[in-house]
Amino acid sequence: MLKGFVAGAVLTIAAAIVSGYILIQSGVIPANADATPGPLETWIAGTSLDALLSREAPKGPNPVATTDANLIDGINLFAKHCAMCHGTAKGSESASPVAKGLYPKPPQLASHGVEDDPEGFSFWKIKHGVRWTAMPSWKDALTDRQIWTLALFLKHMDKLPPAAQDAWQKVKS
């Protein structure tokens, strides 16, 4: 009886592998950037990213102090490196043609922000990028301090002091 169970399990696994291979080779799974991700793809990517962030993202406080100057520095970094994909203070209506053509679509952060994420999560995503999205790794272009400064802005982008809010309103995508 045990031999029959093992043989059935091995055949089931082999059939799943062969079926998956045939499905991939047939071109039925969309690879185009203008397709809508399926629920399984969305679940796999989100679950994997959440687990990775819980394990690897810095857990301590942001080493960059919350000051007007640091928030404005973060806004300036965002304007230079992020606004093309993640928009401006105008939110979704400011999505650039590049952002509209990406798959999956990058969040327009003024509309779908990350203010409730731990700053370590934003730091990790900016530093390392996110596979299977257009989010690049910035570790070779920005210093850790610059990345923390961006994370600081992202954490506070919905409740900026007046000087920083003024700078944020002036960002163009």
C-alpha cells in the first residue's frame, strides 16, 4: 500500500511539472507589460515580498532625523529619481507615460502611499529593488543616508510641514 501511495505521489508531481512546462512553452501565460496580473501571480509576488521584508528589512529607527531640511532633501531625491514612475503630489493623475506603460503599474505614492509601512521596508525596497517589477536597486547610485532620507520623506509625505509641503507641491514628473 505504501508503494502505491509513493508511486501515486511521484506521478502526480511529475504530471504537475510536465503540465507546467507545457503551459509555459505554449505561451498561454502572458509576458506582455500591458496585461493584468492574475490572482495567483499577485498572491505569489506579494506573499514572497512580505516574507522577505519581514526577514531582511532594517528593524530599528531611521537614522535620519525628521527635520524640514531632511524632508526637503528627501523630496529633492524623490523628484530626481522616483517621480517619473511614482508620480507627484497630484497622485494618480500625475502618472507619466513611462509609469503608465510599466507592468505591474508602479504605485502613484501620493494616492497609494507607503506612510503606514515601517521605514525599514521602504529603505529595503529602494536599496535592493523588487524583482519582477520595474523597481530598480538604487544601492549603487545612492548612499544609505540618501536612501534613509527618501524613506523618511515617504513615511511623512501625507503630513509634511509647510516648507516641505511647498517643495513637494512643486515636484514635476
